[in-house]
Amino acid sequence: MKNIFKINIFTYLFFLLCILSGYIKDIFIIFIIIILHELGHFFLMKLNNIKVYSINIYPYGGIIKSDMLINTNSKKVLLISLGGIIIQLILYIIFFILFKINFISIKIYSLFLKYNTFIILFNLLPINPLDGYKILNSIFELFISFKKSIFISIIINILVLILFLIYLYIYKINNIIIITFLIFSLITYMKSYKYIINKFYIERILYDLKLNGIVSINNINNIYKNKLNYINGINEKNIINTLYKL
């Protein structure tokens, strides 16, 4: 995993500010949790033969760059998305044991419980690009068409983001970094909607995808991600080939 971790310059500045403010233990624990969380995703990606280019660490968490296709089976995406949270759940057991054998103090253990719980709950929010959004969207993909799953997920994303901002306002939690990141990510994702859809279609021609079952639909907009689609009796590949002139 040589050079796979990339730490953003703002992360260094954030850590420095925390250290200068006397939050050395806090930032150290947060850093450990974030690294192990991302490694949870990383190892599950490797198990599924997905190439990881980098793990980028930001003040608010990590983002993994990989060659994972949009058409990657939804169950695999669901499992990979849960990878970081699974590691964090295991950390509860590990830190509990360390505390019981007096390897760590009650203060360190309390800080761990505080930050680990917060990071899990934050990541479970169905807001792009958090794990909660990927988990929710992957579940939708198992039952409805790809386009509908994205559309519904975006609507939920907007609603939850609004509620989250209201929560921060009510409790006077002023975290400009997280707020800016979430809003910027949503806007960027919505702008790339057409690109995602086009890439989804083209991948279905270029790659030998392992699909589960066959479904009959009447419109290309209703294509299911995990199945081989027949559109009015015609194989989806023929329709997509004609549409994109491949």
C-alpha cells in the first residue's frame, strides 16, 4: 500500500490547529478512526478485485479513488459501503478490551466512544458522498430501475441535508468545513447526473458484466442495474449500441 494514502494540505492545517489548541489526544483518536474506516472499504474493494488508486484523507474524512464501475453489482457496493462502519463496530470491542486491561485510560476510552459513535452516525446519513447515501442507493437499485434509484436518492439527500443543517443551526454547531463540503458535493453530483447516466449505459456495452436474471421493460429509462434488460423484446445492448452509435 505504498503511497496509497494522500493527506490533503487542509488536513495538515486542521491537525496543526487542533494540536495548538490542546486537542492532541482528540485529533489522534479521530485520525486512527478515519484511517481504519477507510481501510475497511479498501480491503473489501481488494477482495472484489477493484483497483484502488488512492485513499485521500481530508479534515472531514476520507475519499477513495478506484476503478469501481457504476455497474458494479449493488450487493457488492452495499457491502463495500458498509466496510468502514463494520471496522468501527469492531473497534468498540478492541477499545473495550484495551480499557478493561488498563492499557488505555478512562479519558481515552471516553473520547473514543464519543468520536467513533459520531463518525458512524455521520457516515450513515444518506447524503452524497457519505456511506449512508451509497448504502441507500444500493438498496434501491435492487428493487427499482437505475434512474429511479438515483432520482429518489437525490430527493432524500436534499431533504436530509436540509434537516441536518437545521439541526446544526438549532444546536449552534458551526462547522463550516463539513457544511461547505456536503453542499458542494450535492451540487457537483447533481451537475454530473447526465454524465453518470451516460457512463452507466456505455459501461453495459464495454464490460462483461455479471448480471443476475432477466427483466422485460418498455423503455430504456427503466433499465435495472443488476439484470439483463430486454426493451420491448430487444436486448438492451442493441438499443444502447444504436443510441450511442458504438
